Amino acid sequence: MRKKYFKSLLVLLVLFILSSLVVLAEDNLLLQGINAYYNRLYREAVEKFQELLKEDENNIDALYFETLSYLELKDIVKAKNNISLLAEKGYSFGMIHWKLGELYLNKDQTYDSPFYNEARKELEKARSLGIESAGLHSDLAMAYQGLGNLELAAEEYEIAINKGHVVSDYINLATIYKEGGKLDAALDLYTKALEKNPDNISIYINLGDIYLEKGEYSKAINALSKGLSLDNSMIAMRTNLALAYYRNQDYEQAIEEFRRVIRDNPNIYQAYYYLGEIYNKIEQNHDLAINYYEQAISYNRSYVRAYLSLGDLYLKNEETYKAMAQYLKALEYNPEYPDAHFRLALAYIQMGMREAAIEELRKTLHLDSSNNEARLLLNRLQEE
């Protein structure tokens, strides 16, 4: 009897040890997988979790970290399959939905383009599950911005900034304000971003744009010059610097900068145009002005402003047929441009073509009823 008792006890002890070893083995696989995940060895982590899930398909920790590993590997199909499995078992994790939303935002250019609506859904889900970090609000703002919902995007960027997120949130929110015409609010944010990251060239570019739009040309020159001191190869920034000098009536410096733009990149047609403007209206060197206008057109055949300026120069010099040819060319590329019709009317008047001038003036006012000069001229011609 005693022998049977000890035999039974031995069997139970063996079973207990075996079951304990299984648990220890499972725990070991889980820890190995988690360790691999945090060491960014995502494929190794997936292998450990898959081995564990073969033995215990209801191991939520393994499913959770396997899903995160799939997301790091950018395997959305397998990640979403795991999300469905977790949901069937009654589990939903904000971190997983956040990571999936980040993938849809395509921050690292994995796909051809972002999937903003899918990102929005996942990020809103993450927020509803309690994720309230600055990063989540920043990503959600990016999704709203991509969908064109700038009001919600601004709200989310403001939350991210208040929670102390990165400089890019200042820049992105400032961009929204800039596009919405809130230039002073944008300037304030770009200035704050500059304090945190004084080497960010994009901030100087945007500051220059805003100061140009506000007519504060000296400040634009200062901001753009600082940006170019960090990277003097930025053609767009140098072009804007040249434009700031031009509008600040510092024509010698503008000529120098526009010529440097052309030397570094001959395709920048605006540089030729503004050089034409300077030599036409300031230097009174009409031959050189014509040369620059024609070069601007050669690099952009549909550049209406160059046709009009060239036409105006010819009209001023009473070369009326040449002026008409330029205005007609402008209208060929943009038939809805009211100034082109108005200037063509002036050419017709100079040639004594009254009815043709009246027709062009009517077209001008149809497209731009605020042109009082055209209205007065039309009235005068009709009274003759």
C-alpha cells in the first residue's frame, strides 16, 4: 500500500515539474521575444512569439508584441490580422492603433503616398483608447492636415505643442496659419521654432516668405541671408533674397543676386524677368531689358508677365505691332487674363482701331469689373 502511495506521489511530482518546465519555457520565449523587440530585432522577435503562440494561442502578451513587431517591419496585413484576433478575444490596444496610424502617414516614404484617412481612423481609435501623448496629437494633426481639415489640424498641433512636442509641430502649425493668412501668428510660431532649432533652414525660408508678403523687406533680407549662411546652395532662398532686395529698391544688390541665381541655375525664369524689369524701368537700358524678357520666355513659354512687360516696352517705344504680338501671345496662354485684354486695347487705340479697342475693354471689364481705368476709357471711346 505504501509502495503504491509513493508511486502515485512520484507521478504527481513528475507531472508538476513537467508543467512547471512548460510554463518556464513559455515565459522564457516571451522574455526572449520582448528582449529581441526592444533591441529592434523584429524578425527574431516574431519567430519567438510565433513559437510561443503555437503552444498557447491565447497568450495576449505574445500577440501584442508580435503585432508591434509586424508594424515595425511594416507588414500591415499581418498586423491587421493580429488586431482582429485580439479584438475577437476582447482586447484593443491604443499603442497598436497609434503605430498603425503612423505607418499610414508614410513618414519614412515607405509607400508612394500617405493614406491620410486610414491614418485618421487609427489615430482617433488610439486616442479613444487613452493615448494622449504629444506625439499622438502631432500625428493626428498631420492626418487632419493631409485631409485638408486645417481647423482640426491646428487644434491638435496646439495640444501637441502644449504637451511639449518637437519643433516640427511649431513649423507645421505655423504653416497652417501662414496658408490661412494669419501671418503674425505664423511669425510668432516660426520665431519660437527658431529658438529651439536655429539651424533649421526651412524656418528662414518661411520667415522670408512672410516678411515679403507683409512688405517688411529689410526683415526678409535679414532672415533669408541668415538661412543662406547655413546653406548657400538653396536656389529658392537666394531667388527670394534677390526679390527682397528688388522690392526694397536696392537694385544693385538685386542684380547681383539675380545674376548669381542664373549662374547657379539657368532655368529660373523669374530671375531673367526681374532683371528685365530693372534694366527696363530703372536703368533705362531697353536692349538689355528685351534680352532678359526674351530669356525668361525661352525658359517658360507660358509666362504671361514677361509677354506683358515686353509688350509694354514696345508700346512705350511706339513699336505697336510688336507690342500687339506680345499681348496676343499672352492671351494665347491665358485668355482669361484681364490685364492682357486691357493692354491689347491700349495698343489698338494707339493704332486707331476704335472698335477693336472697345471690344477688348469690354472683355477686360467682364473679367475684372474693378478696373476703373478700363471703364473710363470705354466710356470715352463710346462717346466719340
